[in-house]
Amino acid sequence: MNKKSSFVIFVIILLIVSFCFIFRQKNIRKDLVDLNSSSISSINNAEQILTNLKKILNVNSPIKEFYGEWSELNNKKTPLIGQEFLLSATVSNDYVDKYGNYDDNLSSITEDSFKPLQLILNNFFESNGFKKDDQNTFRTVDNLEETVTQRFGFINSNLKCFIELTTQTDPFGRVFCGTIDQKQITWREELSPFINSKNDPNLTVRVENIVGNYARGYTTSSKNSESGWGWAAVKKDNKWKIIYTGQEAMSCQLVDQYKIPQEIYLSCY
């Protein structure tokens, strides 16, 4: 074998080794990117965040799918869909777990008693990359119920979380994480002008279901917890008409009159 042939073989071997090295480095980078993306996805997952927080608080409250409202500028609210768990001062069962050292007297559930929990919550969310949202951090007073609700909002990318702690109430705590509910936004834009015809800024319309030309839902008020009501509506000539409002089941006579499907009325009397 002459020197020229040896040199060619050497170059070929060098190129093969270089190619293998570059290919391996690309795969390593890809694995690191995939691992990093997986970690970010895990952090931004509502259920995972709530599961981790439950461990910190040492509670076994079940995590359930639920809805929330995110406060925006100009008193607007954006609907959220996600998960939540509850905190009780006195009860541990299939729906909620006990947290804190409260007695059976609801008067012990005060704003001062929430301070240690607030510190834990702030540290937890900040350590997980969340930032406090001032628009969703506020205090409301319910004069009718004589209670105070403290709300603390946190945001990380598209994931929004809030905690509500209410005095002299049990369960006293609600922890929610979720993302914007696009379907609810569409439904709300269609039905709110008919349900909230007076455009009351304190009234929030929630649409629970739409079946054909029938819809049902409920309203909540930011003024007090007792002023909300359920509603049902029917669409005729491309316009929605309210056919029921109240806090009890609608009458069977009304169901028959409008031929309301059971997915809308659920039960009647």
C-alpha cells in the first residue's frame, strides 16, 4: 500500500469519526431540549402544581375539575377552566381535608389566622416561577354574610392560579389553577347581552350548557354570595329569550311548554 492510499484511508476514517461525533452531539442537545421542555410542561400543568402544593400543605383534599374567573382591567373577567382543591378548618372527608389548628368555632377563622398560610403560598408559587398578579390580589367584604375574602393571584405563562381565603366560613380555602376557557368566552359573548341585559358590571354570567336552541347557566355577583341565580333561555328568530330565573328547579309546566330537553332542565317539580 503506497503513501497516497494510506492518506486517503486516513481521511475517510477521520471523516467517519467526525460525523459520528457531530451526530452524537446533536442527539445529546435534542435530549436536553426534550428534557427541558418536559420539565417546563410539568411546571405549567395545573394538576401537577396543585399536587405539589398539597404535599407542601400536607393535605389530602381531592383535586377536581372546576371553573374560575380571572379579573382583568376595567372590571372585566375572563373565564378559566382547570382544577381546584379545598381547605377546611374542621372537616376531613371525601371532598375536603383539614388544614390548620382551628377549633369548632368559626370565629377563629380570621384574617390574622391566614397569615402563616399566605407566606407558605407566596413562597411556593414564587419558587415555581410564578409572579403575583396585582389585578387578582384583593380583599372583598360581604356585609350580608359578615365575612372577608382575601384573594391572591399568581401567573406563569398561560397558567393562572388563585387562592381564596374566607373568614368565618368552612371550608375556608379554595386553591385553583387553570387556563383561559375559550369555549366559555364564545358562549358568554353570545348569551351575556340577554342574561345581563342591564350590563351590571358586578354580575358575571356562566353558561353551563347549550343544546340546540336551549341554554342554561347561572350568575354570580361580586357584591355578595347570595345574589346569584340560575337561568335558562331559548333561542327564537336568532335571539335568546330568558324563560327561567331562580335558585330552585324550574317547573315541569315550563319544561312542557317550551319542550326543554333534560340536559337543560336536569329536574323539575
